Amino acid sequence: MTVSPEERFHQRQPRYSKEEFARRGDDIYESQVRQQVEEGNHGRIVAIDIETGAFEVADDIVTASDRLLAQHPDAQTWFIRIGHRAVYHFGARSLRETL
């Protein structure tokens, strides 16, 4: 199911501080999601609803987000690139972790 542009760009009101948002996203990824997605998906994106723990994996943020929002329209979404410390990086140095 594709999310309409109006739904995609609808401003969702954050319900958590930036710090709490990040803490919840990282905790859910490490405790519930990582072991399910890491093998064979290096470099792909995980979109996680930090309230329900629901997640979607895709090659890019838009697709992962669209899939998650189709199932959970009010998701508070945290993104992680599998096998990396950040979704994006700047400069020539890679942020890839040794696994």
C-alpha cells in the first residue's frame, strides 16, 4: 500500500524528547529487531515505530517509512541503517562498524 503525499508529509506531533526518542529507538532495535534483520540486509534501512515495536525493512527511508505508515499511520518512526551507526554519513570516512 502506498502512502499519499498528504499522509507522508502530514506533520506528526512528537510525543517524546529527542533524547527519549533516540533511546527508545536504539533500545527496540537492539533488543527486538536487530537479530531479525541483520543477516543478509547490511546497508538497508529499518523504520521502527518506537511505541509499538513494529518495523519495516527497505532499501531506502521513503519506502521503509511508507510501509510502516501503511500499517501504523500514527507511528513515531526511528530509522537505522543495518550494520552502521547512522543512517547517513558525511565525508570520505566510513562509519561501518566491525561486525
